[in-house]
Amino acid sequence: MRTTRTSPEATTQASGAAARIGPPIHVSGPDAPWHRVRESMGRHGNAVVHATWGEWLTAAVADPGLRRLLGRDWQRYRSTGDPAVRFRFAVSRLVTKFTAAVALHVEPAELELAYKIGGRPYLRGFDQLDVSLTHTDDLIAVVISRDGRIGVDAEPVDRPMSYELLHGHVLTAAERAALAPLPPDERAAEMLRLWTLKEAYTKALGQGLRLGFTEFGFGPGDGESHTPGGELHTPDGRPAARGEWSFATHRVLGRYLLSVARQDTGLGGCRDTTARGMLDEGLVAAVAERLAEGVAERVAERPRQGGLDSRSQVRPGRLEESGAPPTHG
């Protein structure tokens, strides 16, 4: 049996905010024990998992239940011509569903991924569980959170980062001042850390590349600030958050840098992440009450209108088709 483990290669630079983001968990296939993901959700309110698409390739190719697992993504999978792109797409959706299923205590095939404008995925019907995913080379990483927005990004540690070409597009003035005196190798490594953090943060916000990377920055990722990924800063280097955001940067599988941005408020902090517990009972009750009022109003109007117009009758089945509206962007 394959094993699920917290990566021994994962590195964090401090312990304070690190406790607010779960350590990266290497899941090497669908038959791995997933209890560490459940433990991370219980301890941190979030989980960070990573795998290589090759480890899941058999599941993506040979599983007779793949069509049911992919759900509405099946057509996109089938229409993708490049085999490598097609299998990577399938694996990323499988890892996402398996991870979320652990938190929700359901089967992966019971979950449906949908997409917001810009392509950000979410779990239809479970908007209080935020999801983000990324892939680079053969790495796939997925993060989930029950407490607020979350984003993830990863890059190969040897990705070239030219300070001369990129500093004006990626770094704030304060970051440029901090990086300029560094030796070239250290400067490139620090630029890569900042790049992944900024990608993760803008993904968590749902902005992607629409939010300019020079409009916000990060402090050094050291133990003094208790922010293993760095503290969120304004362009001139002043702290920009009041503790609602935490960040972490890890080295995983020995060859990738993975950064996570996590918001600690915004989705209610529900500790019960079972599928039943994630339903908003107040919303359900309000909808049911409004439906009952609507029926009563139409019945009261019947003597004047000579009966209900069949085109305007209440159809509760439509609620199941559309699901509750998203509670975050």
C-alpha cells in the first residue's frame, strides 16, 4: 500500500504562523491512507497536499470509474488532444476531489467541481470549503480551507529568475532595496520565494494576475516575524495586514518551492466539515419559509385570477439544480 506522509524535505522558517497552515502532505495515489489530511483539517482548519501526476497516472488511465469521478469535467478531458495535458488535467481533478472528500466525509465521485469567471475551481454546494490548486512540471498541489480564502503556487527551485528583467514587474520598492545587495544566487532564490507567495496570495483573493505584483509585498521569511512565508507589506514596506493572513513556503520533493496564502476569516470557521455540517441551515430555513409564503400568496390570489398560472408555479426542484449561491469571490 502506498503511504501518505508529511514531506521530510518540507522546510519552514518559523513556527508562529506555521501552526495556522498545515504542513505539506505527499499523497502518492488514490489508495493512500488519507488520515493525515483529516488530522490537518482538525488541527489547522486547512490541508496542503501534493503529488506527481505520474503517481496517479494509473488511476487516470485505467480506473473504469474515471468518467463518474470527473463528472462534468469528463467532456473537457475527452476533448483535450495532447495526452500529457489530458492526463495532468484528470489527475489534478482527482487529487482535488479525493482531498476534499476526506474533509467532507463523502466519496470523491459525489463531489462536483465548478468554475468561477477566470477558472478558479470551487465545490458546488460546499462553498464554505475553499479550494485552490496549481501544477508545474510533474507536480500537482491542492489546498483546502474551512476558515477563509486559500491559495497555492509552486515552481521548480531551479527556475531562472532574472532580477534585471523582472524586478520592475514583480518587486515593490522596498523589496528591490532588500534584494539589490544580495549575491546573485541568493537574490534569484528570494525572487522565486516572493513570486510564489504573490501568486498564492492573488489566487486566494481570486484576482490572479489582475492584481499587479508591485502593489503589495512581503517581508523576509525569517523566524523573527513568525511568518514562515513572510509578512504582507505595503509597497513601501509597512505591514499591511492585522493578522488575518498567514503565509508559508516549503520545499517539497527536493525540487519544488511551494507557497500557501491563507486567510483566517471570511467563511465562518465551521469546525464540522462533514457534508451535512457544511450546509447553511439558516439559508435553507429562509428559502423554505419564502417558498411557503409564495405558495400561500398564490393560493390567496386564486379566487381573483381563476387559478394558478402553470408557468409561474413554484418548482422546488430548481433549487437542487442550481445550489446555494457562492459566499465568496
